[in-house]
Amino acid sequence: MIVICEDCGKKYRIDPSKIKGKTAKFKCKACNHIITVSKPEPKPPESPQPPPFIEADSEVSQQTPPAAAARIKKKISGGRSRIPLSLKLGSIGLRTKMIVLFFFIPIVFFAASSFLITRQMNTLAGQLTDESTRIVTKMAEDKMADIARAVATQCKLYLLGHPGLRKEKFIRDSNFKRLAVQKVGMTGYTALYELPGPDGIWRTWSHVNPKIIGINMIKLKKPLGRNFDGFWRVYTGVKGGKESKGYYTWQDKDGRFRDKFMVCTLIEGTSYVVAATTYLDELTRNVHILKKDSEEAIGKTQNTIWIIWGVTLLLIGAIVLIYGQRLAGRIKSLTDVAERISVGELEEEVPIKSKDELGELAEAISRMQDSIRLSIERLRRRRSNPK
């Protein structure tokens, strides 16, 4: 049995079997108050009596019949039938709320942030690649123009030194051919052709392909088909003495059509033109390699982000589920104790397992339980010792 000091409220656990006689006295270790303990009377086994209940401004009965206890329980619950706590609070419990607040909401934020980061990385990589391609292409175009001008200058000096060299013999003069037809990049080259004379025919006199030497270049329209117009526009753009440059599509030896870039510049003081041409993919080859590498790096970064996101999500989910389960269990335990105290089970031990707010709540319930016991003891003494 539990005995409470009337002065300081300290609790003592007394074994009723050790009380000799009807009463026993001992001194409180906290306040030195003399506490008198009455040996409880044995109750008939066939009719166990429930513990007393407290009603405001009413006497406490030593023996409360079961019907009266039921009425008191009904009165404590407000005249309504008792229902589980989770139903009183609504259909959403504490664990569900914690999962929604600390699990699903972070999922939304993580997914949105990962999507935005990935999208921003792709956008930035695309901008860098496009800008790099533009810069490298411009540099390559300028380099092609410099090559065409340099070859034109070399051919001019050679022609000035060989005034008797006729155009029909350009292909046979190995020295001149070495100057007029030079390698540009991997597969590009330079060539030399002539402005049209009175007959209006454009002819090429130095080229890597000997089959087109001296022919009317308009004959290429048939093999080139619809791609001929682009080539012809750049090829004949030197009319009026201006430099011509641009892109066109050319049929390769293997039958494939590929985009090429060409710069045509006049040899000063002559009717000859030097053309420098190469395939477009050779100009931007390094940029495409850089783009491929950047895409692979972005892909790896995206995978890393998703892995981190998944691991973080699992950790958050495990923490929320475990902590939510423990928190809900402790609250349910305190709720059960409070429910039993509310119907008069004052000997119930209040579990105090933490030093946080739940621990403070448990201590408050325990103090309330002690106060109820103390009030019962005082009422008993007043009833047994009336003035």
C-alpha cells in the first residue's frame, strides 16, 4: 500500500502484513511529521469492492457498489460512452501527421529541388556548349580565311617569278601544285580556279581531284543535285573582287553528303582565286567531344544526386517511423494511465522514462495522482474523527 505524508506529500510504500495491530506510526524522513497508518481491513473475497471515487463536494464512501462506480465513470466521461483517443482527435493520428509533415513534405521539396538543379545543370551545360561551339567555329572560320590569303600570296609570288607559266600547265608544275593545293586540317584542302572569261565559264585549274581540272564547273550541278546551289553561291561569290565565304553540302567519295566551309579569295593582280575548304565537323570536333564529356559528367552527377536523395529519404522515413511509433506509444501509455486514474485506479504507476516534455507531463500526472490520494486520506480522517 502507498502512504503519503500529509505535510510534505512524500510517498512511502508499506507492506500491510508488517503492521502489528490496527494502527502503526512512523516519522517522515523529509519533515519529521508523525504518520499514522491504519491496517486495512480484509475484504470478503466473494464481493471485491472497487476503489473509492471522488466527486466534487461529496463524501467519499469506503465501499462503492459496482452500479455506483458505473454511474461515476459515466459522469467523469461527461455522460458519453468512452471511445478511443484516436477517434476523439479525428481520423488523422499523430503518427500519420508526423509521416505527412516530416516524410511526404520533404519528398516534395527534395524532388522539386533535384529537378530544378538537374534542369539548371542541363541548361548551363547546353549554353556552355553552344557558346563554345560558336567561338571555336568563328576561330576556325578566321583560320580558314588566313590560310586562303596565305596560299593566294604564295601563288602570286610564284606566278610573278614564272611569267611564262600557263594555266593549262598548272597541274603539271609540281612546285606550283604544291603551293596551290595544300592540306587543311584532316581532310580539307586548298584549290585554285579562274574567274570566267568572255565565255562566262568557271574553271578549276588546281585541285585534289584531277577529274574536274579544266571542266566547266556548272557540270557539277547534276551530281550535287539540290546541294549545288550552296556550293555555287560561295564559289561565284568573288565577283567584284570581294572575298567569299560560307557553308555548303558536298558529296564525299563514299557517296555521303557532308557540310563544308569554304573561303574564296582573289590572287591580287590576277584572275585566279584560291579556295580553302574543309568539313564542318572538323571545325567543331573538339567541341563535340567536350559536349559528350560534359553530358556524361552531368549524367553521373544526376545519378549521384538521386542516390543521395534516395538514401536521405530512407533515413528520414526510418527516423520518422521509429520515433513516431515510440512517441505515439508513450503518449498512449500516459493516456491509458490518465484514463485509469479518472475512474479511481489510484494505485497505477505512472511511467516516467524521459526528461523532455513527455516526462514533465508524466510527472504532472503523478503529482495529480498523489494529490488525489492525499485528499482521500484527509477525507477518511475527517470522516473517522468528526468534530
